[in-house]
Amino acid sequence: MGRPARGATASQVVPVRLTTEELAAVMERAEREHLNRSEAFRAALSSWAHTDNTLTSS
């Protein structure tokens, strides 16, 4: 079956390298906001890109 779809088309996996400190900062905020790591990165990228679909799966 696989993972549930995030939208009408297939999602892409995008590897990224982070320092230990960068990842720790993301995870600290994710924990405060009750987000998993993927949700936290999507929210951060959405904010940076000025989109408003941070946690939707339309």
C-alpha cells in the first residue's frame, strides 16, 4: 500500500544535509508545536516560500 498521498500527484523525497545544531533546533520547535519532523520541515518551507498549505493533504 505505501504511504498516504499528500496531494493529487506523487510527492518527491528531497534529501538535505543539516548540522546537528540545525536538526536539534527543528526538532525542539516541532516538539513544542506537536509536529513530527516531516510536518515541521513542511511548515518551515511553506512559511519561507509564502504558501499556506503547511499541513494540508489536499
